[in-house]
Amino acid sequence: MESVKNIPGTGFGLQQKPIVTGYASLESEEKDNILTLQLSLLEAIAREGDPLDILNRLCKMAEMMLPNSVASIMLLDESGMLNVYAAPNVPSQGIAQLNGLKPGPGAGSCGNAIYCQQPVFVSDTLTDPRWDDLRQLAVDFGLRACWSMPIRSAGQKVMGTFALSSFEHRSPAAFHVALLEIGAYLAGIVLDRAQHMDSLKLLGKIFEYSQEGIMVTDTAQHIVSVNRAFTEITGYALADALGKKTSFLSSGRHDERFYREMWRGINQHGHWQGEVWNRRRSGEIYPQWLSVSVIRDVEGKPVNYVGFISDITERKKAEARVEFLAFHDALTGLPNRVQARNHFDKAKAYADRAGARVALLFLDLDNFKTINDSLGHDVGDVLLEKVAHALKSNIRHTDTIFRYGGDEFLIQLSDVHNGDDVTDIAEKIIGHVVGPFNVGDNELSTTCSIGIALYPDDGKDFDTLLKRSDTAMYKAKDSGRNAYRFYTERMNFEAVEHLTLMNSLRRALEKNEFTLHYQPQMDICTGRVVGAEALIRWNHPELGMVPPSRFIPIAEESGVIVQMGEWVLQEACSAARYWPDIVMAVNLSAIQFNRPNFVDMVFDVVERSGVDPSRLEMELTESVLFSDEGTVQEAIRQLRKVGIRFSIDDFGTGYSNLAYLRQLQVEKLKIDRSFIQELSENPHDTAIVAAIIQMAKGLGLKTIAEGVEDEVVLKVLENLSCDEFQGFLFSEPLPEHEFDALLTARRNH
Ligand code: C2E
Ligand code: CA
Ligand code: CA
């Protein structure tokens, strides 16, 4: 038996277990026959012939070596039954009867070979109990003997049987056993190979038809293969991609670090996945989910990388849409009520920092229900869209509209300082939401009612403000619709007043309703009156004295400020002639300063009044100075050339930076009232004022404190070396003749 280890010419038998048991004892002719059979089959296997052809050939060759017999190969199926695979000379009725044979102790030679997992040699099928279940078959087809050999896979798993059935009673000789053994062995190879090819074909199909794009690269990241889905996703066919580096797909959206991290993941863990933006052949940049794995050889060395790609453009779009709908109204595209609350919190934080207000406008369409009920929801929907559009075009970019539900909208205005800021927008909306809008064949008009609540005046949180703006909206409806109402009554009064003022301001100049008052400015050291600030007063025929803080913003908004300012300058200059030892300070608005002929106008006024320009001082706020550096600075330069002085009004409330102050050629900083008034009690204010004075001194600027109302404050200012002061402590702004009297009294003092 030992000598059988190696079958000459085949290399078989090198495994631990000999394949052919009685090879040494065979006649030389028998050995030749077996060798021929082997070579012939091995050649067919090497040529990758069809497995059924090869096994049919095996059967026929075996039959030639055992005359008066038929050979067959049966295979086990998944359910454990035997079926005929190759049996070229077994009649089809025989095959039909054999198919589905269940292995067992009476299931013939093959059934037993499987059942016992070893060769079975039956010499007399008519008497042998192992043929009990198949006796009829033996009778019908004249089978007398049957020898069956299990076919095993490379992994020694039994796959089926190779059998020789003879038409005469006989027992196998050593040659027959060897023939069956070698036949079963070769059949195992053929079947293994067929299975392997099948799974390769299957893998190939999976590769090709995978929904995911697949690309395989070598270790230098050159593409060696791509599948159909890859081409569909990227637009590149195999021929375009072959040999290219994967980086040719890059979109440029990710930086080097991103790819470094990706390769670190691949090399460290053998795998990486994530979202990557790539570029299609069309140039379009798209998001994909990429999963990369390393393929290694038996020694663990990387040989390939395989990348699985799925296009997630649609998913991303869907996600974005879902997200959008969670925060927006599908019909109008406006942010929804969920967002209103978040937005309010942000606006509130901003307002707190900037000392501003937030206005919440609750808007309800007046006749929407009628339109919806009579013309249908489709018409209603279109109308809502048009209204949303009209609203959008009537707010500032800092304001936001929300669809609150049905025909209700919320509008949040940020950076609001007073009721007038809101009134303007509310009026604009009331004026523009009316339409008419073309909706299908209908021309529709609609009005709206608006309720307004202000933060922090009417409430500190969103819910309170929402409730109050809603209450105010009902007040607007009660007043006859197509109107706006503030939650706070005073605001409503002011809104009406705003309109009245706006209308009467234009005529106020012609009707001589303005006068100037003068407030003395004192030198802190000497106690002498060194200047006067001219402050406008409006004596309204019905409203009485209107403070400038009420009408100056309206004058600026309507442009009346230009003529009004010119009048103030004329009036102040001619008054200044009577008071030759003091400086006349005049307030100027940004709007005046930005007029193209402003400088000429000033020259003209100064010349006509005959006042010495060096006794004229212009008070500008920081915002004017920085509104448009070019024009403003040029104007200041020209005015200074003739000796006019400049001071920065309300200093400390703006955003002046020191470097800038140095460039601007101003004489004086006028420290804002808000820092002065609590100077005696508030150490924080003291620190600020001290710093302003120090800084001014460093820049060679004078300082004046405005709004000084008591002695203690004046004492503090004196200690801080402030140059001048102005305030109720010494005198309120006075009518011309009173101011004149005051000056005369002081002179004679
Ligand atoms: P402003 O330039 O800061 O003027 C000083 C304001 O403080 C004046 O209010 C003045 O009456 C007030 N005031 C003076 N001393 C004291 C004090 O001791 N305590 C308090 N609490 N207040 C004091 P007024 O006259 O109501 O003017 C308000 C603002 O209107 C002015 O602020 C200025 O910005 C503007 N304005 C007034 N007249 C004119 C003008 O002719 N043209 C321009 N463009 N604006 C003007
Ligand atoms: Ca002033
Ligand atoms: Ca001031």
C-alpha cells in the first residue's frame, strides 16, 4: 500500500491519504488504462471544458473498461436527495426513477455510499438487502451488480457518487476499485471547479449588476476595474477610468487633511467610510457615500483597494426638504411658527446688547375666510402666497416674516428704537397687502389687521409678546379693520401723533413755528459763560411744544431736516453777532452733511450773517463722522479752513476708535449725558469719564460735559479736569432774550 503514495505522471497521492488503494498490484495494461483515463480528463479540466462533458466522458471511458456495464454520477442536492448528473448510457426512464433518491440502508449502492460515507460494492442486486428499496429498478433494467464510490470535495465533503452498474453478477477486482477511486477523485475536482466557476460567475454578476458603484484599484490607487453602477454614477466608463488615479474624481471640496485622515483609516483599520463630494464627468459636484476596504494577499500584504460608492444626492435632497419642512411652511416657503420662537430669542439677545427693541407684529387678513369659503381653497392658497410675497418685499432685510397658521403671519422687526420705526413698516404693509392680486380669473383685494407688541416694553418673553400682539390685533379689527394697533395705548397715541407731525412739519417752517433756545456752556475753572448751544423748539398750533427728540427723526425721514437745518444755522449765526465773546454751537444732522452743496450753503450763511467763523462750532455725532468718511472728512476739512470748529456730540455712545479721532480734526468731545448724570454715584461712569478726559487730553482735545444737574457732579468733573460743562444746574436752554439777559447780568456781575 505504501508504494501507492505517488501515482506516476499525475502527482496525485501526495496528500496524506492515498487515492488509489490497489495500484501496485495492477497489471501494466490496467495501469496504462487508468493513466490514459487520468490524462484525458486532466487535459479537459485544464482546458476548462464544460463539467458535464468531462463527466460524461469519464462515464464512457469507465464503461469501456468494464464491458457490459453503465456508469453514472449522481449528486446530492440541498435537500439531501440524489439526482443523476452524468449517465450518458442510462435510459431516460431509468434516470427518471433514480432522481430524488433518498440515501438510506435500502437505497441501493449509491444511496448506501452516501448513507455510510464509504464505497459500497453490491455483487447481487436481486438478493442484497442494500437494494431492497430499488429492487424493481434492478429487475426492470436487468441490473445485477452495482459498485458505488463517494465523490468528495477538496474539503472531504461528500458531494455525490460515481457508480458502475453491471448487467451481470460480479465482484470488483483491484482494477475496478482503482478505476472507481480515480474516477470519483477526478469527478470531485471537476465538480469543485465547476462550483468555483459558478461562484466566480456569480461574483462577477454581483459586481456588474450591483446597485452600488464599485471601483477596484491597485495599491498606487490606479483604477483597475469599475462596474456598471460606477459608470452610471460618475459618467465615466471603464475605458475612461482604467489606469487613472482615483483623485481624478475629486471635487476639490475636501482639503488635504480630509484625504490624509481617510487613508490613515484605511491603512490602520483596513476600512474607511464616509461622505465624499466628488465630481461627475458632466462637471456636477455630488455627494456620495464611500466605503473603502483593503484586499490583502495570503501574507497580509495589500494588493488592491475596493471602493463602494452610492450616490446620495437624492437622499441629501430629501433630507434637506424634510428639514426645510420642519421649519418652514410648505405653501409660502416662509419660516414657520417653530422658527419664530428661536428667532425671537436671537433678536432679543441682540436688542439687549444694542439697547434696542424687538417688535412682534401679528398680522391677520381681514376677509380671507370669505374668499376661501366662496372661491375655494385653491384660490385661498394662491392668495396667501401672493400676500406672503407682498409682505416680504415690504420689510427690511433685518426683519423676518413667519407664517403662523391659516391667514395669520408674524413679523419680527429687530433693531427697533421707538414706535416710529414700527409705524413706518406697519403703514407700508397696510398700504401694500391690499392687492389687487390676480388669482386665476379673479382679481382679489385683501386688507389686514396688525397687532404690535414690543420687547421689552410689553413683555420679556415670546409667549407674552405673542399673546399681547394678538390682543392688539383684535383691537385693530375692532377699530374697523385695515389698521394696526400697539398693545400699549401710549404707543397708539404716538403712532397717531407721528402721522400728524409728519403732515404738519412741512408747513411749520413757512408758518414760523420754530424758534431757537440757547443753553449756556461754562468754563469749569473760571465759571464764565464761554458758549451757547442752539436747540430748536417747535411750537405746534394744536400739540403745543413738541420736543426735538420727537420731530427731528421725522424731519430726517421726510427730508425736511435740510431746510430746517439751514434755518437753524441762519438763526444761530445772526444771534451770535450780538454775543461776540462766546462760541455758538449748532447741531447738525448726518443728512445735512451728506448734501452735495452743504459746504457752500454754510459759507453763504456765515458770510451773510457776518459772524466770525471761528465762533461757530458744529456738533456732530459719531455716526455722522463715520457715515461716509470721504465726503464728511472733506467737508470738515473745507469748513475748518475758514476757522469753523467741530465737536463730537453724545461722545461715548458710538464706536469711535482713537486712531480715527486723531485723523478727524475736531476740537472738542462732548461727553454724553448718560455718563454724566449719575457720575457722583456710579463708579463705573466715573472711570469711563476719567478715561475719556485723559484720552482727549492726550489727543489735544477739549472736553465738555453735558447734562450737569448738580453740584456734586460738577465737583467730580472739576477734579477730573474736564474743561467745560452745560446743564440745568446752571441754566436750561433759554429763549433768545432771556439768554441775552443772562449774559448781560453775568458781564455786569
Ligand atoms: P443734544 O444735542 O444732546 O442736546 C442736548 C439736550 O439735552 C437738549 O435737549 C437739552 O435741552 C438737554 N439738556 C441740557 N441740559 C440738560 C440737563 O442738565 N439735564 C437733562 N436731562 N437734559 C439737559 P433738546 O433740546 O430736547 O434736544 C434734544 C436733541 O435734539 C439734541 O440733543 C439734538 O440731538 C437734537 N436737536 C436739537 N436741536 C437741534 C437742531 O437744531 N438740529 C439738529 N439737527 N438736531 C437738534
Ligand atoms: Ca448737541
Ligand atoms: Ca448731546
